[in-house]
Amino acid sequence: MSRPVVAIVGRPNVGKSTLFNTLAGDRISIVQDTPGVTRDRIYADVTWLNYNFTIVDTGGIEPESIPRAVSALEHAVCAADEAVR
């Protein structure tokens, strides 16, 4: 049986990568005060409260910054699509 996938999606600089690292139990994603640091999807298999699943860190979605947001949105949509399969 495959693991469930949980995508962490949201606006830039709200703590998505920090949450990802906390759940993963390691500093996998880079965390900075500068928006746009996470550009690609980052995956980790985790166990939390006896549940096994894969988490996905995604870049922030900022509709006003279309060129950068389009790429981040595509990654976030792919991660969300994987989460519902």
C-alpha cells in the first residue's frame, strides 16, 4: 500500500519549510526570511503520531508576482494532485 501524500501549500514566508523540517525531524528545506527560497518540491517520508505519510514542501504562491508564481503554482498543484491520489 502506498503512503498518503500531504502537500504543504500557502503564501510565501508563512512557515511552510519550517513546518516541513519539523515534521521531517531534520533540516532538509532551507529556511530564510527571504521569499522565494523554496522553488522545487521537496519530499520526505515521515511518521507522526503513528501515521506514516510523505510530506511535500512547495514554494509560496503569490498571485501578484505572476512569473515566479506560475512556476511555484505548477509545483504546488502537482503536489496537491499527488496528495489526493
